Amino acid sequence: MTWLSPILAGAAAAIAIPALLILYFLKLRRRDIEVSTTLLWQKSIQDLQANAPFQKLRRNILLLLQLLVLAAAILALAQPEIDMGVGDGQRFVLLIDRSASMSARDETDSRGNPVTRLEKAKQEAIRFVDTMREPGLFARDRRDEAMIIAFDTGAEVVQTFTGDKRRLRTVIESIEPTDAPARFEEAARLAGAHAVTVFMEAVGLVTEAGDPMYIWSDGGFPDADRVSVDPSTPVHYRSVGAADSVNFGVTAFHAERAFDAPERVSVFVGVQRVGAAGGGGEVDVEFAVDGLVSAVRTVRFPETGSDAPASEIEAPRPSGVVFRLDRLEAATLRVRLLGQDALASDDTAWLLLPPARRLSALYVAERESMLLEAVEAQELSRLVSASPQQFQRMADDGRLAEFDVIILDDWAPQTALPRGRYLIFGAEAQGLRGLEGMGERVEDPRIVIDWRRDHPALRGVSFDNLYIASSSTLQLGESAVTLAESDRGPAIVEVGDSGARAIVTNFAVLDTNWIWDHNLVIFLGTAIRHLAGDGAAFAHERLTPGAVLSTRLPPGASDVELTLPGAERISLTPSADGLVNYGPIRRIGLHRLRWTGVPGEADQVVDGRPQRTMAANLLDPYESDIRPVERLELATRDIESAPGEAGPALAARSLWPWLILAALGVILLEWFVYNRKVHV
Amino acid sequence: MLKTTTTTRPRTLDELLDPRLVSRLTQLDVSSRKVFAGKLKGERRSKKRGESVEFADHRPYVVGDDLRHIDWNIFGRLDRLFIKLFLEEEDLSLHIVLDASASMDCGEPSKFLYAQRLTAALAYIGLVNLNRVTLTALGAAAGGAGGDGGSEGDGGPPRPAPVSESVIRNLRGRRRVHDMGRWLCSLTPGAGADFTEAAKRIALTRTGKGVMIVISDFFLKEGYEQGLRYLLGRGYDVFAIQTLSPQEIEPSLGGDLRLKDIEDGDLAEVTISSALLKRYKANLSAYCDELRAFCARREITHITVQTDTPVDTLVFEYLRSRGLLR
């Protein structure tokens, strides 16, 4: 038994009980009655009072009952609690997963109604809050406090530490599901951020054990192996979700135009099945172009005939389907999995197909080299070769904007590069953000040891056979992106900003054996396509719920309005250079930006206003894999799910409401006794 | 217990005594365990040898004896003169002392009214049997009867009656019944009197012997012992009739009360509890027992009567069985 405010109750008792007794002694509310003689009464009173001054109070049931009421009230004031081992107030960090997979409707509430995993998690969290220790009336420090973090890809502290249970409940109730994939790293970092680091003599900085963490999630964090939680911090994991749920999800959606026939578009759709082991099934995939359904194909998952029991869940099984389409213009593609499954947000995906077009390029060199021939091999609509003087004139006339990409072969102007996209080989260009300078070219044979194979500019390119005879040293700023690295430092970098942007090599093509390598042609193709597409790249880039929508509008754009998938409209204010940000995005679907001003190259014009459409898709195999994880395997330790674990405060249950109730009961009894007694 | 709420008081003797009761009362007479010397010849045997028809004894004739009393039959047989002695019949002095203090004006039925009725019945019996009846009301209100001087039958120097006492003396014969009734009806309970002093005065005033009936609740803070001793000292055959109301015997009080003594205004703050009621009843019982024991030791006949007992029951049963009436 713990008393939260014993001193207060003691003081109240010291005042109230004697006061009640004195009131009883001094009670003046007596009825006057004339009797024949007081002789016998006086004698009787004297007899009763003979023993002690408190004889008057003896057997006075009304006083006894009032003392009982008072005692109950004072005990209630002392706030007794039955505790089972927990000391003073604790602080808890409640982490609630609101990612896409938590929207799977495969849980049941206490009455057996189907609910989503998030609703179940919220109910359990509220139950947890309900059992937290109440604050003492005047001992606020002896209550439990909780912080609530809602997380998906990112994490958000939706409620800082408080003991206000009503507020905690309201905040938990208000957590909305999102379509974002789950990542745990940021949430764990936020949760651990409150651990106090103290300096201890002869030991140094010591981080105290963090507050206990309670996680409600279905697990499945792809970044779990990067999450490290302080070993002394208690972590409780409550897994939600039914293990036998069947889910089909779109995990990939990609479209490609044929290299030789741009109107021919191949659309690849990856579909994944999660469900009971050995089970088969099929799902219809609906393919729509600009909102009109053009095909429905069935993806079959044959039964594997696995020996595993049906209750076991097998690993996700991927499959896919390809749709073909003839279209030169831009189009909005949509795939949808028909039929019911556990999770809806991975059943639909959108893709914005850019229009087919050929690029134009300007080749500038003091002396035309064999590089020009490699450029000519590209499928370009227009290729112009110019000398530096012609380049300068074109720059002065503003005609450079006619070209998608400008290739500078071993030459660069001494002044800052005009606005445009550049592919620069072995020359030091001015005015590119992130490129601070280039040293003298030194005869020093090198090879490329590493490159970013996933970068769009290097897709399919290999530098294995590249031998560089002489090269310069690049001095790079923070914003520079290194694409390929030689054994002496960056060899190919991407620098610049929205004005002038360039892929720069620190060597001239003629100083290498690249000219004999077919990889040069591939590199030129991918790099030119990457640079040229850069202006509207965001339109085609994958946008995932949980990420921030960030795009650059043409200069002068104003009155910017973003329409969300739910038709909600939001006004945005672009920064000085046209950048607009919104996010994080919560829902999958098409996000439409409309503004007043000039349209960008890839933007449509609808009703006289430019419009840029962006599709947010889940496309996450981890998130579509909705199998609840019973064991969180973090970098530092593994945590088993313990759904039935007691809340903090089964350990501390307040008794004062019962005492107040008892006091009320005694008052009723007293009223009854009084009415029975007072009659003449 | 509580002051009587009904304030109507009897105005005539008929209201005090039911005519049917009156007709039955004539059969009764006051008896006394002692035989007293009366002043006048009455219907009662006296110690004195006298002139009644009832033979008592013989004695030798001495000169001067009334020759009419010589038993000539004995003279014929024995040739000696004997005088026949007869028992003298005398009247009986009946003195009823009625407590008219305020404490008697309590209870339902009122103790005072009950005492008035009882007094009327006993006085009537006394009057019709030619006894000398004297009535004294102790502590009656000053505006009440006052001393009925005209009724003092045996003359004597007229004495101013004390304010707290009202007396009607020496009534005799049926024709004085209405005087007695008027006097009784004129009584109003007053503030109360000192019983001891009053008893002392009565004892000093009274010369003869006879039957003394004291009707009171005997709730006397100064004590009843000395007063009763005074009364006994004059040779009276004393009867103490203690009247108690039902509310005094079984109080039906509850709650927190301030009890006010109706006579002296004394206050008692009580919280009625079962313990207190129990204690009160025990005290009442002890008080009555004490009075009874005191009376028994001094040959005083003590009767406790509850005011809801009918007067005729009291008269024809209780008082007869206790030897006051026959």
C-alpha cells in the first residue's frame, strides 16, 4: 500500500476530527421540551457521564457514522494505492506504428468486431494509459508520465511527456493511419533522445537507462538491423496483426519505351503474395490508362505443396505481369489489384508516363574529337557542333536554351556557365555549385575503382576497362555527388544547381582508352538522358508516402495549389528559386500541383493553368509483407513480443474512488439512522 | 412527562365524578387500621366506651354512674350492680393532601386531573359516611381557590392560609359535597410548594387523629421523607398515593433535547439513546422502590397508580385491597 499524500491527509485529520467532536459537544440544535421534573433525567445523565467525559459520545451511532465518513474522506485524500512493486512515478515512451501495413483489417476488438491493426494498437495503448498511476493531489511527481511517438517512415512526437491521461487518450485516438512504409530507426532515436547523460567522476559521461519503451507494431522494419537501443533501456514490444492474413500487393510498377520505337511502351507490374504456407491463389490486375481500364490480367500463385503446416506463414512470393501499350504522348497509368485482401493501400499504384521525345545536343570543342562520333551515335533529334566562339555568341543570343544538353569536350568558358545542362569532359568550368576548382592535369595512370551503379546517369555503364592516363584533382563542395571514383579520388561528379547543372569528368576522353570502349556510348546515352530529363525529373521520380514532396516550379510561379488524393487542397508558397515543399506525404495517390505562371517543360496545361502531377506509391515489398513479426531483431538485441504483459499499473491501483463511495454509503446509512431516531 | 396540552379543567363536580360512580361510592367507607378518638359522635367505633348499641363490657357500678346503664339482669342473678358499657361510635377525620404543583399538570391523561378525580371520590366517600373531611391543595396557583375560610367548621382563630396552600376544612355530611366540588374545581396547578414545610404546617395545625391521604407524584427535589415524617408524627394513618403518567413510566422521546423542569426551570440537555432511556427507567423504578420502602418502614400505605388507570378501578379494587376503603 502506498500513500500519495499522507501529510496532507494527516493535517486534514488533525483539523477535521477534533472539529467534528467539538461540534458534537457544542451542538446547540436541541429541541426544548417541558417535563414534570428533571430529577430523574439529571440523575440518569450523571450516571452515564460518571465514567469519562467521552461517555456522552458513547453509543452515539450518528457520531460514529460521521467519524466513519470523515475517516473515509481523509483516507481518500491520502490517495492510497495498492502497488505491486513499482516505486515512484515512471516515464514511459509509447511508440505506435501507423505505417501502411497497420491499416490491415485483420484484428478484432474486445467485442469481436473486425478492426485494423492500428485501431487495435490504439486500444491497447489506451488501456495501458488507463492503468498508469494517477498523479497525487499535491504530489505531482509521483505519477506516471508517458510520451507518445507515432511513426511510419519518419517519427513524430505527437505528445511530449505528460501525466494527463485524458490528453494522452485524446492524442492516441487522434493518430491516423498513413500509407507510408515503416522504418524504426528515427522512432528509436527519438525515443532514446530523452535518456539523460551525466558526468561521473572517474567514469566519465554515463548515459542513464532510458525510459521504458512500449512498441505497438506489426514489425517488419527493413532497417531494424541498424537500430541500436541502449541495452539498459527496457523495451516492450506488442505485436499486432493476425498471422494468417492473406495479402496481395503491387511491389513494382515500371514503364519503358522501346529504344528504337519510342511509342512502344512496356509496363512491368510486380505482384507479391503473403499468406498461409503452401496456399495458392490468384489475383486480377487491372491496368488503366488515363483512368480508362485497358486490360485485366490474372496473376496466379500456384500452390507450392509445402509440407509446412497451414498455420505457418511462408515468405512472400513475388510474381509479375507485363502490359504493353502504344503511346507517344504522356499518360497516367494505374494498376489495381481486384478483390479483397488484408491491406488496401498496396493494391493500387500510379505511374506518369512521360511523352516520347528526342533530345537535342550542342557539342562544343576547340577541336572536334572522336567523342563527337560517339555523340552522333545517340538517337538525338538535333546535334550541333560548335566552336567556343560560336558557343559564346549563342550564349549571348540566348540560343543555348534550344539544346537539352551541351557537351563541352576538353574546353570550358572562363566565365560562369549560362543556365543549362552540361556534360563536361576534362575542363574546369566556372559557376557550378559544388565544384570549387580543378587542379592541373597530371600524367598519372589511374583506374576507376568504384562507381554508383544505381545512378540513372550510369545505368548499365561499366568502368572496369577504363584506363586514365592523365587527370586533374577535383576540389568539391558539399553538394557535389560523386558518381565514379578513381584510386586517387572522385573521377566523375555531378554538380550544379537548378540553373546550371553538369556531369563533370576530371579527364579528357582522348586521355583514356574509353574511346575504344562501347561503354562510352552507353554512358553518353544515359548521362544525356539523365541531364535532359532533369528539369522534370521529379515528375517521374518515385514518390513514396512518408517522404517529402519537393519540386522546383518554373521561375515566377505563384498561387500554387496542391491537390491531395482525397481532393483536399492546400496552398503552398514557393521559395525564391521556385522550390515548393510539402510533406511528409501520408497517402498514396496522385498529387497535383497547379500554379499561375509558365509551365515547365514536362508540365501539362489544364484550364489555362500549368499542372504538374506526381504519383505517390507504396511499392514496398517489406510493407506489403504484412506478416506480424513476433521478434524484433534490433542491432543490439532481440525483443520478443509480449502481448499479455501487464501495464505499469496493474501495479498501482488507486483506492480513493472506493473510499469516496464508501463515504457516500455511510452518509446514506446515517440519514437512515437519523430518520429512524428522531421521532417524538 | 410532558406538560399536558389539553387545558380544559373541570368546572363542576359532575365533570369530576361520573354519576354512576357516585352511586357506587356510597357503598364504601373510609377505614383505618387505627381507631381514633373523634370529636363528635359518628358512625365509627371509638376506643371510648359510649352510647352506641354495641355492647363492650361490664364494670361495677360506682356512685355517679348513669342509672340507665345498670344491667338489671345481672343484678337479678348476682344481686350486684354492674354497669353495661357500650362502644362509643365516633366520626373519622379524613385529611386529603393534594399536590397541586405544576409538575402534576403533566402527562396524558393529566396527573392533576386524575388527582382531582381521586380526591373527589375519596372526599365524597368521607362526606357521605359523616367523616370530617379536610382537603389541602399544596402549591396551587394564587389565583385559584385560596383558603375557603367560610368552610372552616370548627371555628378557631382564622389563620391566613399560605399562598401556596389552599385548604378547605372540616366538611361533614352529604350537604357539603358541593362545597367540596366547587373547591376542587377552582384549583389550578401552581408553581409548587415546599412539601416539607407544608407537611409541617399541616401537622401543627391538625389536632385530631385520622386518616391522611397524600396524592402526589412525589417528584420532590427537596425530598419527601421529612414531610411524611411530620405527617406521621401526629398519629395519622397515612396513605401515599403516587400518581404517574404513562409518559413518565415509558418516555417516548428521541433526538437531542433540552428538558426544562416545569417547576423550577432547571435545564437538562440530553441526547436520547437507548442507554439513557434504560438508565432513566432504572432510576424511576429505584425512586419508586425507595418511596415504597420508606413508607413500608413507617406503616404508610403506598400505592403507585398510573393515570390511565380508571378511577373506579383504583377506588374499588386497589384502594379496597390496600385497606383504605371498605
